[in-house]
Amino acid sequence: MSELKRCPDCGHATVEPSRPRHLQETLINLFPFVHYYRCHYCNWRGKLFSFHATGGVPVHNHAAIFTFILIVIALLTLYVRLEMVR
């Protein structure tokens, strides 16, 4: 059963997932507990945090977490190599 999400501005239960608008939001959506939502009643849009009662990460998010970790490692490796060249 999915948990009911309420708008933090107006309190209505009309909050639905929102697509990421740019790269920063896409990267934030890789985290299993943070996603962007929109309230169709008052037009609020922002991040909401959700935690599962089981305490575990949904299976479909494991690939996203793994991908995010690989991207961070690749960026850190690139940064270190560029610093060594200086």
C-alpha cells in the first residue's frame, strides 16, 4: 500500500510525483528517500522525503543508488587526476 502524501503548503492530499526539470533534480531523484512532488490544488512543487515501514530500500532503487555511487567515484577520480596534473 502506498503512503498518502500531503502538501506541506495547503495540506491537501493531492500531491503526486513530479518529473525532474534539470540535472540537479535528476541526481536528487537517485536517492531512494527524496523525490519531487507537485500539489495540483495549490501548485506547490518541491522535495518530499519518504521512508518505508520495512526500513529497506525498494528493489528498483538499488540500480539508481549503484549508478549514483559510480558517478560520484568517477567524478572524484577525475578531480584527483586533474589536481595531480597541476
